[in-house]
Amino acid sequence: MYRFVSESPRCTVDTAAEALGLDRREAGEAVRDLRELGLLSTAGTGGTGGTAGTCVVDGARDAGGAGAAGAEPLVPHPVDFARVKVLNPLQRQVNRSQALVDELRSSLDQLELRTPRSQHAHCSLEVVHELSDVRRLITGFADECCDEALSSQPGGARVEEVLADSMDRTTRLLGRGVRMRTLYQHTARFSPATLSYVDRVTPLGAQVRTLAGGFPRCIIFDRKIGILPLPDDAKGAVIVRDPQLVAFVAEAFDRVWTIASDLSHEERRSDRVAATSEIQHAIISLLTQGESDKRIAQVVGISLRNCQRHISHIMKSIGARNRLHAGYLLSKEPFGGH
């Protein structure tokens, strides 16, 4: 609309609508938006406001009102008008916000300088109970991360809403050149939502691997800050700043990473077959240790029903009458030669 009006002196809403293939309502809305940006007025106003300009929009919205309002010539204004009217106030708002951020950062830095050492030691482990607070902290740590981010998310398929929530944060992280490595369990290979997420982040530089038993849930930023789950509390977390403890978790992550299998957007059927085999052997190992179905499902990262199907298949394959008999048979002749 703006380009047409600029190239067509004294055109009206009616002529613009006809030339652009718009109905009068659409043309009126376009004119209204351009007026609000300061890019358009009518010959009757000589500026960006006034009743005549408003009549153009109102008249264009009235399907039957092909009166004088729709015949008012439209006057284009330079793009600088929009910069002054729209961008300058936004820039002032951004500047005020930045000044506030700088002021708060300075105040917090002063508080940190006055914090006793005993309090620093106490804050090396910070318990956060609310999930919303945990997510806010993760976002803040991710925005400040400049070198490496490690993440382990056991439990199989990830919730689609959680993946969507983390996508923007992950994109910003990778966009800054931060190295990112993530561990899942093999069962994540059968989750469309998880695979879709991997398809989006691996081309950006993220590395994703899986293993049967998984690795304890954790997130580590720059090997300086760790986020660990609270025992029996799915919502809260412990923020770890102790260098020795963070280094210990990061080193354990590195060791497990070397034996995990790559998961990329080029996932092949053979990879899934191998993952299924490893899942079954992890189940067998836990089964022979006498673990309950619920515990096995939790460790392997699958549902209880799916776990029981695997156990039933294993017992049927080796001809076991019950779990005790299965343990005896597996000790004599391991399942599948393993």
C-alpha cells in the first residue's frame, strides 16, 4: 500500500484498493496502520493526524460508504517520519531499561564485595524449590554462558512443551558459539518430539548422544555452575557453585559421554535396532539383580507398561516360567549372547 501510494500521486483509498486487489475494509486497515506509523495522511489533514485521515479509514471500513471519505487523496510521508514517531520512543525506553540494568548490576556488585566469606561458603549450595524459579535461573545462567554447556536429561522421551520452552534459549546459546553437549537415554530415539528438537539444534552445532542407563539429571554452565535435582522432588533443584563439586560432576559427564552413541538428524533404522538391544540388556541386568518392574522402568527411562512388555518378551524368548527361573536361565546362558 505504501509503495503504491508513493508511486501514485493523489490516489485515494478506492483507487488503491482497486489497483491492489483489496476490498475496502482491507484497504482501510492498511491506511490506518500506515497513519499510526506516521507514513500516511490525507490531503485534508496535511499531516499524520486529524479527522479527515480518520474518515478515510472509517469510510473504507463501511462497505456501503463509497462517499467523500474514500475519495480523499492520500499523501505519503518519508520513512524518517516513522523512525521519529515509532522508533525514537522505543529507543528511549530501551535506554532507560539499560540504565536500570546497569544500576542494579552495580548495586549487586557492591553487595557481593561486602558479603562475608562465611556467607559465600554457605551459598555454594542453594536450594530452589519452585519450578518457575529454577527455569528463570537456568535462562539467566544460559544467557551468561560463554564457553560450554553440558546437560543430561534422563527419563526417555521429553515433554514437548519443555522442549519448546528451551528452544529459544538453546538457539541463543549456540548462536554465540557456545559448545553444547546433551545426554539422553536410548528411549529418546523413539520420541518424535525429541527427534524434532534434535533435528533443529544439531545443525546449529549442538551434540546429542544417548545411552541405555542414562546419566543423572544435571546442567552445567562453563564448568562453574551446576544445577542438580532435589531428591524425590521433580520441581526443585540445587544450584551448585562449589568448584570441586562442579568439576566432579563435569568429569563424570565426560567419561559417560565417551561411551554414549551419537543421535543426529540422520538417525538410521540400524541405530534404533542397536538402541533397542542395549535397552533390553539393561533390563536383563537389572532383572537379574532382583530390581522391581517399577525401578527397572525408572532406570531405563520407559513406562512401566512398556517395561513389563520387554520383560515378558525376554522371559518368553528364553522359556522362563517366572522371574526366578529367568534369573537362573540367564545366569547359565546370557540373553542374545551377552
